[in-house]
Amino acid sequence: MTDTRDVFTEPAPAWSHERLAAVAGEHFGLTATVEPLDAERDQNARLTTADGRAVVLKVSNRAEDDAVLDLQLAMLEHLARVAPGLAVPRVVPTVDGSASCVVDGHRVRVVTHLPGIPLALGARTPEVGVGLGRLLGELSAALRSFGHPAAHRRDFLWDLDRAQAVRAWLDDVADPEDRAVVERVLDRHAARVVPVLDRLPAQVLHHDANDHNVLVAGDRITGLIDFGDATFGRRVNELAIGLAYALLDVDDVVATARRVIGGFVAIAPLDDDELRVLFDLVAARLAMSVTISSHRALERPGHAYLTVSQAPALRLLRRLAAMRPEYLHFVTRDAAGRSAVPRHDTIVAWLRSDGCRPVSPLPFDLRRAGRIVISLAAGAPGTDVAGDPVAHWAWLQREMAAHDATVAIGRYDEDRSCYAGSQFTTDAPEPRSVHLGIDLFVAADTTVHTMLDGTIETVVDNDLPFDYGPTVIVRHDAGDAGPFWVLYGHLSRRTLTTVRPGQRVAAGEVIGFIGDHTVNGGWAPHVHLQIITDLMADPATGPDGNFEGAGEPSRMSVWRQVAPDADLLLRLGPETWSPGDTPDQLLARRQNDLGPSLSTSYRRKLSIARGEGTWLVDHTGRHHLDGVNNVCHVGHGHPHVVAALARQAALLNTNTRYLHRTILDYAERLAATFPDPLQVVYFVNSGSEANELALRLARTVTGRHDVIALDWGYHGNTNDLVEISAYKFRRAGGAGRPPHVQLAELPDTYRGRIRTSDEATGSRYGDDVVAAVARARAHDARGPAAFVAESISGCGGQVVFPPGYLARAYEHARAAGALCIADEVQVGFGRVGRSMWAFELQGVVPDIVTLGKPMGNGHPLAAVVTTSEIAAAFANGMEWFNTFGGNPVSAAVGMAVLDVIEAEGLRERALDTGTYLLAGLRDLQHRHELIGDVRGEGMYLGVDLVDDRDTRSPATDAAREVVERMRARGVLLTTDGPADNVVKIKPPIVFGRAEADVLLAELDAVLTRPGVISR
């Protein structure tokens, strides 16, 4: 490279102090003492007048272009007008009012002196960093409206836009290692900056905010001096140059840069291209400084100013060259208040969408598995042995056993004490100690599966101590958001031959195996899972198969976007990470606060935090398949129902003494689902209230009191209902059958007196009502007021009545003057699949129907539906009123439930899933002697367990054990029947074939295990 820049070869002026004082007096009217100042090309001196005012006299190099000097003066005058508060020098005019004068061929100027010392000599405090950024931002904003012909300096040596020009002087950098660093930086500039240079915004710049031109006083920026390098260039260069010198020898490059960048963009925002190349320009400026100073030092040996910043510049260059360019880009964006990773938000949105359907990375459903979350933070239990992988694994196994856990989970975004390897030290004054993935601790050799369809990016053995060991990175497609990656670390060496780079893999496919401590970096066996939004790889070499698994605490705002929470794929739920009260804690309070008679399910109690569709999520985040909750009929937390409730609750909720359309619309819509003449609706709050009202209707209308009920029936928790519920009065704590209640035989074709299932069987069982009527008349000559029966007996053991039973039973009851009450509290609203109401399966129309559990999908809502004639007879002058029954919110919820049943075809789904599940259960019956009978309709099924198929003796203990083991495997069921030996299945009717497959597989596994339940 030929040096044609005469201003750099022409010696700087060297006037005596006396001559400088004389020129100041003659041309500027100043009488002052003279103090020389350092300069590279000009001669500068500080003048102090008798009254203490300080100015700077500048004698320009003879070779300096007059137009460039005019540019500098014009810039200062512009800034004085548009930014009078900006801390830059102001022009002091000559005695004749000119901005400068010429003395012996040299242009001479005087400007105000700014207080402070050079940043190079001051403390680089956080306040100074922010202040510098703001100063440069204000300067950049002020210069946008400035232009000057001389700013376009075609051959300006320091023009950062022409950084590639200094390649010609690379050989002048004496040290080969230093030369290689400079060359690498220039290569990065060529690859990342040059292609976008023409589209970067440009304007006039100061272009030389080095640490000798920036002045400070304590924590305050006091000024920016020396406009000698002013030029037209890319706007971002102003910040890049200032940043290059602000970062020299600071402890934390990133922290300091964030402050300067934040200060700048608060005043002068940058666009995406500028943010991307900022650090490349910082490094390029440093490379230019090192190269130019090396070249100038060869030309002018011994001139200290020329190499004053070379050593610190080289130190900073090495630090920056060791950092990933894209990481520095993300730091810049984060400091500028932008999303650090441009694609982060769209990738995360896709990961949360329905289009992303990850599977478990382990050979079992992680969401349903028992789990314990462990910590590796300083002082946490177990960390005292974390340095010994064998002892740590033994500790983990004990903890897992104590909590009935299949897997132990290590947290994302946890500051840990265990990262001791040299690879965790960085340029920052802190190690990389915050975990960027999620750890799943399971036994060595456990298979590891890809969670989504993808392509193997790399398969590498990162074999340093405390590293990943064998590692697989899989690339996935997030649609319009582009690619992202998942890293699986700490695997076994068998993994290295299981998959290969470029291989397509399907979700669920085995991609590796958990490694033990001898190969996985020296850790207890686990897989480290980490989402990566950008591999930050060198385009020239591609990804190297390793990636940071921990980040510096102070830089986590960036790392969280580079490596977002892997729970976006695992979907373990918030309870996993912030567990609520334990079941033991809640149980103790419950027994004290609510009374011990309020029963709970399972030996190992469940603390349920929330529900999702067919799943219940416990306090640890574990998902349990709900096979028994027929209250949340259309699924836990259905959004349409929730929205209807919230909308109406925000509008109005009051009692039914006021006219309100919603209750009428709902009553009419509900009545329309019933056959004539059922058309009048009474709204209440529970199934018990509904059955209580049904009895009151029957007794008021008939003038009688006695009731005929089916044996082993259950109808509610009030005194009257307990008295007609054999399931209560015939069991522990019950008072026995009261005299005004007569029991009709339960038509159980598996355990009952008649064990066939034809029309004749139904009629024969129905004829037992005649005997019950006779007993009722023997007690009260008036006879019974009502015959009450569930349309399918739930507490009797999920007993489906033989054809014709209710028709014959109703015939006899009505002949005796009784009203027929169908209890549909458990089986209504399409659960049976073939019809909306279970009584329709029997071809009958009751006089009164009671509804409850599923009606409000968990909201307290129930009803009685009857005929207009019965309703008229009930209106005998005594008011009937229910404060909350049918309130506007409850009516809105009920309407929403009907919406969902119809819109989602849930009655049809109940039929389809029920038929499928019934077939699966009957297949299990053929393979497991413990199952004596399988029965039911739609999604109301029972599995009758027996000790002996011939005697049909109830397997009560086995049924209890089956339910407990299913609970341990994440499927919730319960038992019913007189002997509690019938496993009942009555889930939300959104239950589909996929859920049925889970239930069948787990039940098969439980029945296959050796123990008390094997047969």
C-alpha cells in the first residue's frame, strides 16, 4: 500500500511557547500562558488567560487540506446552533470575527477548552459508559442535518468504511500471532460488513471518539474533542469507534458495551443491519489501529503517540476474536432494547403452538411420570456429593425412591456451584454457572429419543472433564420461523454410531443412550436437553458439535434467548418448577379444617393444581389421565366454558327474582333435548338438590310420602336422599332402611338373581316393583309417591339394565299411582353415546328427570325437568325459590356446555371411544382371569374384578390395589359396587381413542405384574 497521505508524513508544527503566545495575542486578542498538548499531526496548546479562562490554540499541519479544516469549523458551528448543550468545543473567533487565520502557511484556530481528563487516564465506571453512549448518540442525532463537501474524504487513512485497505500493511504487524488475529478480524469484516455496507445509513461523523479525545471528570463525561478525523461514513461507525476505545482493558467487555450501546440508542436508534455489524466494526477499528500504528512506527520510530494504544488494542482484539460474532450481535440487540435473537419470539411462538407436538425424550411419557426436581445450586441438598458422580447418583436414587419418582429433573436457569472446568471460564469476571438446559436423571443406557421430526446436525464426543461427553444436536423446522436445534448431552459412546450427521429422524426415534460417569464428562447419569435458537456457528467451518450449556449470570438476558427454556418442548408445566403444598401438608389441614368424614382418594394422596382437557396436573406438574371425573364433562378448563363464565360474571350475577333472558334461553334449549311432555325446568345447584326437589314434587303432587328405590342406589347427601340410598344406609355408618322406603331388586345380570340379558329378563326384574309396591302399601295404604332409579346404576357397580326393565318397572309404579324419577346426575348429557339421556336407551319417558354433575362442567349447576302438569300441581301456593339456582352466570355456563357438546360432537365421541374402550377391556378380560365382567354404555363403564370366575366372588382387595397401581402409573380410576370391586371408568367425554390406549396399556401392565392382583 503506497502512503500518499502527506498529512501523515509532513512533520507537525513545532512553534515555541513564545510564538504561540504572540499569535494568540495578535490574532485572537488573548493574553495567556501556554501549556503544550499532545497531538499526532498538528500542534496544540492550552492557553490560560489572566482571568482563568482556558482555550485551546490549534496550529494545523501545512499539509492539512483547508477544506477539511473548514469542515471541522463548520461542524462546530452547526453543533453550537442545533445542540447548544452538547459537550464539544465552541469556536473562538479571531479579532476580525473569522473562525481561523493563516500564519506562515499554517491555519490557526482557537476553541474553548473542555474540563476533565482523557478517558484513557480516568475510571471506566458504569456511569461513564452510559454517558459516553449518550454523548455519541446526541452527537449523531445532531449531525444528521449537517452536510459539507469536504466530508467526503476519498483517501482518508482512518475511514472505517475502507477498513479492508489496511490489509496491505498486515506484514507490518511484527508478531505472527498478532498478525493472525488482525487478519481474522479483517476476514470477519469482509464476510459480515462489506456485503451490507452500502445499505447502512450514512452521515457526517466525528469519527474519532478514542479514549484520548473523550474527557471525563469522575463518573461524568465532560466532553469530546478533536474533530480532525471528521468524515462522511456509516452512522454506526460513530458508536463503533467510541466503543472500541471504551472497551480497552475493561474487566467485562459485554457489561461495558451494553452500557455504551444502551446510552447511544436511547438517543439515536440503530437499524437491524447496524446492530448486527456493530462489533465487527469495533474489531475492524482496532485492527486498523494496530495495523496503521505498526506501519507508522516503522516510518517514524520512537514516536510514542503512534503506538500508544497498540498493546491494549491487541488485548481487546484477542478477546473479541475469541467470542462468537453472532453472540456479540445478540448482546448488541439486547443492549439496544430489542429481542436479542431476532427469531427467538417466532420460534418460541411456534414451540407453544398446536403445530408443535413433541414426544417424550425418554422411553416413557415424561409428563405422566412421577418426578422430583433437584437443585445443584450452592448449598442445596445433595450438592455435597455432586462432585462424586457415583455418590451423587446413589443420592439421587434414594430421593427418587422416597418420592415415588421415575426421573429426577434439574432446573433450567439455575445458578449452580458444580461447573468447575476451565471451559466454564470466559472473558467475563464470572464463570458460566447458570444452567441453560434441563437435566433428566435416569439410569445409564436408557434410550434417548428425538422429540420432533428433524435432521441430525452433529454427533460429537466432547470428552473434556465436566463437558458433555457424546453429544447429539438435532435440527428442527419451526415453519416460517426457520430452524432451531435441540442438544442432547452426556450420552454414551454407543450414541456415536447410532446416528450420523445429515440423517433424518422421526419424532420418538432413538438417537442415543444415557452415558455413565466414565464417558459423559464425569456426571451422574442424565441427559442435558437444551433448545438452541441460533448455533452461532462460523459460516466457514459450520457447527462444531459443542455449545455452551451454561451462561454467565450477568449475561442471562441474552442466553435465555439463545437457549430458551427446554420446558417449551417437555411441557412439564409450571407446577414442576414451583410446586405447591405437598399432599401431606394439605391433608393435615383438611382433616382439621373440613372434618375427617370428607374422604379422599388413594393411599398416596393427590394435590391437584389444575386440569387440562382429560388431564389433571398435580402439585409437582405430573399429568394424570383422568378416567373417573364425570363432573368436568367437556374437559377440564374448556376455554369456551371458561370464557362464558368470565364474560357473564363481569356483566351480571344475581338471583332469579329478576327477569333475565339467559335463564329462559337456557331452559328452552335444555328442554328441547328431552322427549315430550318433559318441558318445564327447575334450576338448582347440585344433584342432591335436584333429587331433593324431585322427591318434593312427587310427594306434593301425589299427596304421598313413601318411596320405592333401586337397591344399591345413591341419590345424594341430604337426609331424605340418604334414606332412599341403599349404598349409604346399608354400609358402614348407615342406619338401615327406613320404613317408608322400599327397595326394588337391582337388575344385575352378572351378579343378580337372573343372569340373562334379554327382554324377558328385564320384565322379570321389573316385576319385582310389584312386591315393593305391596310393601309400601303395607306401610302406608296410600302407596308410594315415587319410584326412583338411576338410568344406569353407578354405585351398584356400573350396572346396565337389561332391555325392557325400566318400561316394566315404570308400568308397575305408575299403576300404583307413583311418579317415575330418572336420576341422570351421572349418566346424562350424552355420556352414554347412543342418546342424550340414558333413560332413552330403555325406551321410556320418566315423569321427572334430575340432572347434575356434568351440567356446569364443574360449576355448581343442576336441574329438575318435568311436565307442565306436574309443575302446575306443584304450584300449590307455597313459593318455591332457590337463591343461586339458574343465576345468570350458571345459565351462561350451562349454555356453553351444550355449545361444546354439539359443536365438538361429544356424544358421538363418547359412543366411538366407549365402543373402542369396551372392546379393549374385553380383550384384557380374555387375557386376565381377574376380570370377571366388562359392561357399560358409551363412556360409563365398569370392570368387575373377581377372585374366582365361577363363583364370581368379588376381588375387593385386588380392585383396590389395581386402582392404587394405576394411580402410581398416572391414570386415575376408582372403585364402586356393593363390594367395591368394580373399577369404574367415567372420564370427561372429550376422552378419545389416544387416551383409551393409554388407559388400556397401563391397565394391562398393572394386571400383568406379579402380586396380589395376578391371576
